[in-house]
Amino acid sequence: MIEFKENDLPGGWSIGVLVQGVTVGYIRKPAGPAKYAYHKGPHGLTSVNYQDEDLDALKARVTGLLAGT
């Protein structure tokens, strides 16, 4: 089961991406006109794996990629 859990952060927010309760990445949106970005991994701080201007489209893409895990 894939879940998206919103987290408040100082100066912003992130969405944790969980598969069967285990964090596998994060979705973040930097300030300004930047795109939403999916960062793979339990800390998800360094590399951007996928980006999209539409949050729902990015969630759908991530769900499709993780559906087999």
C-alpha cells in the first residue's frame, strides 16, 4: 500500500511517500515557481528523481513506479 503523508517543516512542507508504512522518499516544492520534486530514499535530501508542475500528476507517477514494490 502506497501512502502520502504531509509533514510541516520550518519554512515549508514535505510529503512523505510510504510503502507499507516505510518511508521510501519525499515530495517537496521549493519556494517560488519551482516544480514539485520527488526525492527517492528515506532521507530524500540530495537528488531529485522526478519533477512535475502538478502535484497530483507527480503522485500518480510515483504511485505507478512504486506499485510493484
